[in-house]
Amino acid sequence: GQQVMQIPQYQHVQEGEDFTTYCNSSTTLSNIQWYKQRPGGHPVFLIQLVKSGEVKKQKRLTFQFGEAKKNSSLHITATQTTDVGTYFCAGPFGYGQNFVFGPGTRLSVLP
Amino acid sequence: GAVVSQHPSWVICKSGTSVKIECRSLDFQATTMFWYRQFPKQSLMLMATSNEGSKATYEQGVEKDKFLINHASLTLSTLTVTSAHPEDSSFYICSAAPGQSQPQHFGDGTRLSIL
């Protein structure tokens, strides 16, 4: 079954509104990574979370790793049109600890 | 830093043709590179993990004879789609990481269209 799930699948917001995407893993993760892919572009690494309960901020973006290290969230405050894209979380699974990407949350920001 | 170059960016060819895609890490050494396939509006599907100096590790359901991977050096991995057919048309993207559990740096991807 799917190892990494993300909700929502799509989100349309008005510019200036907040946005949150949630990532859930079927197992405890040693770490989790977040990536952003703009339309027509390639995924770009945003951040890596390692510690239980960790919270990291990048300007208007706030990333959180759950206490049980099975879920994570990305919150964007006061969205801008430049935030448009698909946000993926990824976690290491299996013997090789290769990163498995979630299905992504596609964010649209209406000006 | 951490730039990954992938080319070609776009290929259109006839059915039965073999297509080679190159992935290079320009400013760091990558023991491991990854090859993904991405369908429109979908997530990244890992095809195989390319290890320098050894055989690639393929994900379940990916035909190793169809998708040949060579990782000849710490900065270059190639994916060859052999005898490509229309169903192989997709967006192929590579990534490289300087170490295990390190952030992946992606190439720009290759859009493959088989007529």
C-alpha cells in the first residue's frame, strides 16, 4: 500500500490566505523531506526534519515533524502567487532507505 | 551549489528507437543517483537507484532490460530506454544526493515522446 499520504490533493486559495498540507507515513520515519515543484519545473528541496516535534521556519513557511515521527505538515502564511506549485513530502523506507515521495498537494493561488 | 544537469530536455522519436538520457552532478560527487518517472499531475515514481560502479537497483515492476542504467562515475548516470514504444512516453527525471538521507537535487527532466 501507499507508504506516504498527503492531504489535501488540491488546494485553491485566495492570495493572502493561509495554506496547510499534511503528510502521513505508514511507519515511523528517521527523517522527512519537503520539496516544491513549480508547474513545468523540477522538484526543489525545501527542508529536512529529523527530530521528533521539530519545527522549522523559512520566512512564511513553517514545517513541523510530529512527535511520533509519522506525520509532518507544511504551513504557508499569507500565500503569494509565487507559492503556486506542488508540494511533496518524502520519507526513507525499506532496506535501502530510498526516499518515497508522497502524491503531493497542488496549490493554486488566485490573485 | 548542488547542480544536476540532465539532457536532453526533450526527445521525440519513432517507435523502436533507443533513447539515452544523461544525468550529471556538476559540483558534487554522487555515489547514488535516482531515476524517476512522472506522469502528468502525478507524483514521482522511483524507477531505479543507480549506484556508482555497481548494478542499478530496480523498483518492482520496472523492466531492467527495458530501462538500462549505467553509473560509470561519481558524476554521471545514464538511462537508456531501449526499443521505446508510445507507452514509454513520459517525463523522466533524475536526482542525485551527496550521501544517504541527504537532500536530493533534481535535474530539469527529459520529456520523451514516442511516435
